[in-house]
Amino acid sequence: MVVEAVADAEKMEAADEDVETELKAMADQYKMEVDKLKEALRPENYAMVAQDIKMRKAVDFMFENAIVE
């Protein structure tokens, strides 16, 4: 996938702060406390959140660096 290749080439990662911000947003969406959401999540869920953040960063990067003629 192109987006994943860009993320890897640019060495993009989801920082702990990024994951924490995303978890807070998810908790707000589900009207839960962040701690309760964290208790409900399995380790693979954290990995999926981090992967989603990484992909969003790559898409943002591609839009910011797109050359439009």
C-alpha cells in the first residue's frame, strides 16, 4: 500500500502522546472515562490505534507535499 510505504520511508510513528490523545477522543466518543477504556482494550487494540495514527500522518504528509499542476 502506498500510504504504508510513505509512512515507512518517512519513518513515521505514533508517539505515546498521539496514542493518548486518540484514546481520550475515543473515550469522549463513547462517553467513557479514559481509564475504563484502557482497561477494556487489549494490546492488539493499542497496536491498531498506533497504526491508524501512523497512516493518518502519512496521508497528511502526502497532501501537504502533493504537487498540483
